[in-house]
Amino acid sequence: MKIAPSLLSADFANLQRDVQEVDQAGADWIHIDVMDGSFVPNLTFGPNLVQAIRPHTNLPLDVHLMVNQPEKFIEAFAEAGADCLSVQVESTQHIHRAIQMIKDQGLKAGAVINPGTPNQALTPLLRDLDYVLVMTVNPGFGGQAFIPSCLDKIDQLAQDRTELGLDFEIQVDGGINDQTVKQARDAGANIFVAGSFIFTQGKSPKDQIDKLREG
């Protein structure tokens, strides 16, 4: 399993510290949520933040674009130092083009579906993807509760992967803690994005990451 702490729940005034702390605590990826205030009702990070933290960790930087017209931003995030880039299938009419643009930049390409989006939206893409991100909350804000019905979507994706003979990874994001991580893993996920659970005030990120691995 891979643990990807989400910087959405980190201390924005001490991002370098928090990035280095989860790096040393055994994280596998660093997850960066990019929101435009239009596709989702929140504003967060841009390419400059990726560029700023790139020198402080060798972990893969996993950028999740929650923006309209993501094609406009792919090159900028690649140049800033992203390693993995995922786009929402709901955010563009040209999802195949967006995935190909990511691959042309030499990055791992992922597609993301919201809780209300059926798995069928991913079917034409699966052979082109390095990973699929199943949102287990509605995107936009951290600290939300895990939506249990999303487990069926993870399970179906795992079945599709086997039946098609593919090897894409399955990532989950939203409400991941030491209880829900086990449910998602049993359903077939192997990359777990966690924000508020890891960056909990007064608790060690290493202890929290260890709890996820033991979940």
C-alpha cells in the first residue's frame, strides 16, 4: 500500500516542515489538491507551490487537478516538478486529450471520478491510465466523512482491472482514517490519500501513517 498525505490539511505557514516531516515518517507520495473556485467551491494551490516544495522531498508529487479546462494547466505543473497528475472526468469534454497531454509530459496519468459519477465514465480510459482516483467524499474541502457506497465503485474497478488484464493502481481520497483505510483496501484500493487524519494537531504524522498501514 502507498500512503499519500494531502497538503490540504497541512500547516500552510510551515509547508516545508510538514512535507519533510511526512517524508521522514515513511509517506510514499505527497498529494497536492488544486482547486479553482469554479469546478469546486474552494481555492488552493498553483504550480508555484509545487515548485517551492520540490527541492524539499524526493517523494513523487501527486497533483490532483480539480479545475475546469485542466488542459490549460498540465504543462505548468509538469514544469513545476509534478510526477503524477490526475484530472476529473467531469471537468473537460476532452478527457482523452488531457490524459495524453499528461503522458506527453512524461508524468503518470490518472483520472478521477466523484462519488456521483458512475464507473462507466472511466471505461474508455482504463487502458491509458496509470491510476484511477475514486473520490470517497465530494471534492472541495478536507475533513469530510467517508461515503461507504463508494466501496462498490472501488470493488468494480478492481474487477475490471483483472478482467481486462490491466495494471492501473486504484487511489482513494476522502475521509480516510485507520478504519476506512481497511475497507478501501479490502475493496481493492492501494493508494490512500489522507489529510486531516495525518495532520492532526498534537499527534505525530509518523504515528498516524503507521496507524494507516496497520489498519
